[in-house]
Amino acid sequence: MDGDRRTPAAAAAAASAASVLDDDNLLREILLCVAFPTCLVNAALVCKRWLLHASSPAFLRRFRECNPPRLLGACVGYPGRYRFVPLPRQPPELAAPIRRATSCCDAAFARRCPRIKHCRSGRLIIEVFRDGSFNHPLVVPVLAGESSTVLPPTLLSHAHRNYWERRTQFTEMFLPEDGGRDGISLVNLWKDRQKVYAEVCILRSGRWCVPDMESEIEPPDGTVFLEMLPPVHGKVFMVTNSGHTVGLDLAAGSLFTLELPVGVRSNYMLSCAEDSGIYLVSADGFQLSVWLHRMSGDDNDAGWLLLDTFCVREGQACTPRAEDSWVPPRNVCLDVVAVGDNADFVFLDHPASGTLFYVHLRSRVVEKVYQRGADECGYKRAAAGHVRVSPVMMIWPPIFPARNVRREE
């Protein structure tokens, strides 16, 4: 019987723990220290009170500031053949979501010849050609037991009419900022002689709206579209062959041109800044440049500010060392293929060696993350374009299981 009784020291420790955990302010500070959204979800399972604190919007804003969503890896490849590549040296807390992402992506990419349309907040829109038409599954690789859903057929008023138009038309799907299904945008841009036209459909409540805009603009002479980039603060940008990019404001329904930094042509990617601005990361040989453009209201001409320059060869290389991973000719450059929000990281492709590198720009860490095989290196840029990289981040905001808590208060 005496063995069932708590010693004074144990009773004092239990009382001390209770006094801490019963203090809501202290509890929130403790929850801020769990570091990963997956751990936060597990903590929320303890009881309804913990769930209430962990899922409150104010707390989630603080948690994101202290613990930004982590990069798990990237879907790497060409249209028709992708694979999920985990980022090296991840903490053990991320082992489970990485395993789920790998397994789910293997299943999604098997025997489908897909093309990834967009990846955001741990979710993927995949385009699959099947039975004479295109289907668009929405895949959530990092959620256990989450099955993919197929988006409804798209609505476009402007259809391909001839071979030249097919070469000058770009149609993409983009997830909203929260990564959810409601609010997916279907963006269609095309050129007719010197003018550029655009239309947008929005998926709401399981249905595509009728295209609600058709705006036009005349970019500088000789402008050729190369690629449509994912939205940045509600604006879609086209990579061109000139020193300008053509932008589409999804909310205002208007097209505009934005002059690029001096010397920047087509080897760049854009990402969101914390405010309304945008980052641009460009590469010239092995030299990276990071620019910031603050965009407020209708002011798209505030100019670019050069924030940083960085030679990849001089970065802090993790083993195997970056300089040991290639022996490039002097005239061969790196391709910028993906950039994280706030220009936190960049993926660089080295076509000569078929090597993909991850660069954390603030810490100057350079890591080799993927080496393409001989069959993959055989793809020609003219036929398939450069390697495509879709970074897979942890889901934000986290999805809390509101039911099935372990005990009631």
C-alpha cells in the first residue's frame, strides 16, 4: 500500500507541473518551443484546452514567426517522370512526414506520365492525360491517410486554334495561399500578334466560375514568353526573353509590365517577401544575386534593390563538397529552378553534370541533393526544358484533429 503513495518530493513535483500547465500564458510559451507543426498537432491531442490554445489564430501567427514551415524536400524531374527527393540531414521529428511524402509521391507518379502544375503548403496539383482528356488530381503527400481528389473539368472561353497559338499560349493552375482546394486559380495567357490577353477562372464550392476577366496589354516589341511563374502576392508573372516581365494581377484583373534589374534576362525566379514586395534571385554563371522590389498598391515601378550577391563556389559546402560534385567548363552556368518564400533558399540545376543543388542563402550552405541518371540527362532543353523542381513544404496552417482527443478536461 505504501508503494502506491506519492513521496513528498513526487507530490511537490506534480503540484509544480500542474501549476505550470494550468497557467495558460506559460502553456502557450511551452507550445511555442515544440518547433514543428507535426509536434504541435500531437500536443493538441492531449486535451481540449491544449487544442484550443494550439489552434487559435493568434497563437498560430506567433508560432509561424518562431518556427517557419520547414522544407521537406522537392519533387524533381521532367513532365512525365518525377520523384520526391528528401532534403538531406533532416531532424528526426520530420522522419514520419518525409516517409509519407515519399510513399504518396511514388504512388502518384507511377504509370501516370504526370506534369506538376503547382505545389504549395504540402499539396500538389498534378496534370494527367488519360482517356483522351486531362485530369487534375489534388494530392496531399504529407498527410497520413489523405487520398487524392480530382478537380472538376476546367472552363476556358479561349481555346487553341492553330499551331502558332499553341506555342504562344500558357495555361496553369495555382493553389491559393492557404493551399486549400477552394480558391484554386486557372490562369490562361496567350499572344495574338503583339498583344497579350488573359483570362482567369476560380474554383469555388467545387465549381469553376465562368472566366471573369479578359484583359490585354502590348509588351515591348519582340517579347517572347518562356514560362509562367507561380503567383506572388496575387500576381502571376511571365518569364520573357527581354528585360521585362509581364504580370497579371489576379484580383484587379489587369495586365502590366515590370522592368527587371539591369542585366537580368531569363535565368531568374521570384518569391514572396513578407510585406507586399517580391524577391528576385538570378544567376550569372556561378554568381547569385538577390533583389527586392517593394510593390504597394498600383506602384509597380518602385525599382529594384540589390540585397546580396553570392558565389556558389565559395559557399559553406556540406559533405560531399559542392566543388567536388562537378567540374564545369567556365562558360557553363547554373539554372535557377526554384526559390523559397522570402528568398530563404534556392534550387540550382547544373545541366552539364545533371546535378541539382540546394542553397540556403542566409547561411551560405550548399548541398548536392540529386544526381540525374544517364537516361534523364538525355533530355534536351529544346524538347523538355530544364529540370523542374517543386519544393514540398510542411502544411501550414496545421490541420488539427478536432475530435478524438485522448481525454476530456
